[in-house]
Amino acid sequence: MFTDYEVQLRERFLAAPVSPAPAPWRPVFHPRPTVPIGGLLGIGFAPDPAAGHDLVMVVSQGGHGVFDTTTGKLRARDRDPDPDVSDPVGPLLTCPGLGPLAGAQIRIAGLHGGGLHATTDDGWSLDVVSPDWPHHRVLLSTDGGLCHGPAGGVWWHIHHTSHAPLRTAGFSPTGHTLAVATATDLTLLTRAP
């Protein structure tokens, strides 16, 4: 049995239209906000050793890749990673980095477990809700994830996943990048430091 509050919350989430994230967030990939990645298993963030901004490592059934989160450019690609280390393993769920991340172990969140940051130091929150399970809605908010009032005020329904299983959603450790990864694609939003 659901409480009145739970029913109202579910109805609020179902009624919220998908909308772009508010400023200062902007899509990384152009012209579409997502990049297709078949068989996506998980993602992980690490700083670019040269520039310091976020890079995202993608682990998929088709190999590994590293994207620049400010430009969307594919910085490195390995279509045939070592099968002994190609899946996130161990208690930290890590994979060896490649390209600019070579020599580092990158924590991967996704199908095998783990998670990304749900909040930023300056008050942004990200929540995943499923009022029409098995579909997922990704909510971005500035009210600590309470989602008070109608969508578009202090919270936004920024992604609706109904086409493929959600792998992970969250912020980079810096809080400058927001990612939504499904089994078939990756969406990245960024903002200036």
C-alpha cells in the first residue's frame, strides 16, 4: 500500500516532461546529446594529466574508449583490450586506463556495480527514479534531491531511459561533468569549473 505522499510523488515524476538541463550545464556531444555505444558495460572518470579537466573512460563489449568531456572528442580507443583486464574487477572495480590515462587504474561504475557521485560540492543533486519501472528517469536538482514543486523550478527531468537498460548516472568527482550511461549510449553534460 502506498501513502498519499508516495502516490503524489509518483504522479509528479510521471507528469514531468523531459527538458534540457539548466545553465550552466551544456551537452558535450553535438549535434545529438548522446553518442551511441553498443554493449556499454560501464564508465569511469579521471582527470586529464595534461589539462586537468575530466575525461571519461567507457568500457563496452566492443572495447574501451576515452572521451574528453569538454569537447566530446574520442581521445583513445582500444577495440581489443587484454581479456584478463577488460572487465572491471576486484573490490574497486577498476580497469587499466588507455591513451592519456595509461598507467592509471580507473574505477568503473555500471553493470558490474559501483556508482558515480550523486551530488556536487556546490549543491547539485542527481537522482534516478522509476515511477514506470523498468524505465528510468534521471532528475537533476538544486534542492538536495527533494524535487519540491513542479519540474523546471528547482528540479529537471533531464533524461528518460526507456529504450535500453540504465548502466549508471552521476557526476564526476570534480562535479563538472554529469553522465548518463545506458547499454546503448552515453550522454554527457558539462559546465565550466
